[in-house]
Amino acid sequence: MKNLLSAGFVILLLLSACSKKETPGFAADQEVKIHYDTTAVDSFSTGATSVDIVRQIKMSSQKYQDSIKQAEKLKKEEDKLKAELEKENKKKLEEEKKKADAEKKQPTSDASPAAGSKTP
């Protein structure tokens, strides 16, 4: 009888220890998978960058830098042209204002002698 009770106790203990337990909070079934857009490349792996490709990258970056410098030069030239055009436009506007002022002054000066001559 003692053997039967001790065997039953051991079986109960094993069944309770081996039963699936629920974890409170986070569910154990959910696995968090992180997706990376790049993969690590070892220098000895098949996807490693060769010396020739590195040289091409450096040359292309130099070309890129040259193209940026050229774009900056073009932008500076455009800015200079715009500034010159603005100066010319301002000069033209000033000349037109002077002409308009001169034309306004001429009719007023022409009208005053004519008004003086009309009085007998």
C-alpha cells in the first residue's frame, strides 16, 4: 500500500510538472520576427565586395561630386543672370518713371501759359 501511494504521488507530481502552463501577460505562441532590408555580408562570403567594385564605387562618387560642383556653378551663373536682369528691369522702370514724370510736368507747364494768355 505504501508503494502504491508513493507511486501515485510520483505520477501526480510528474503529470502536474509536465502539463502545459499558461503564461500570464505575453502569449508564448507569438514570436517576434524582425525583418531587415539588408543582410550582413562577411568579407569571405560569396557576396563580399571585391576591390574592383570598391574602385568603381569611389570613381562613381567622384563623378557624383563633380556633377554636384557643376550644378552649383550653373546655379551661380543663373543667379548672376537673374541679378543682371533685375538691375536692367529696375533701370528701365526708373527711366519710364522719369519719362512719365517729365510728360506730366510738360502738360502742366503748357497749360499755365495758355491760361495766362486767355485772360484779356
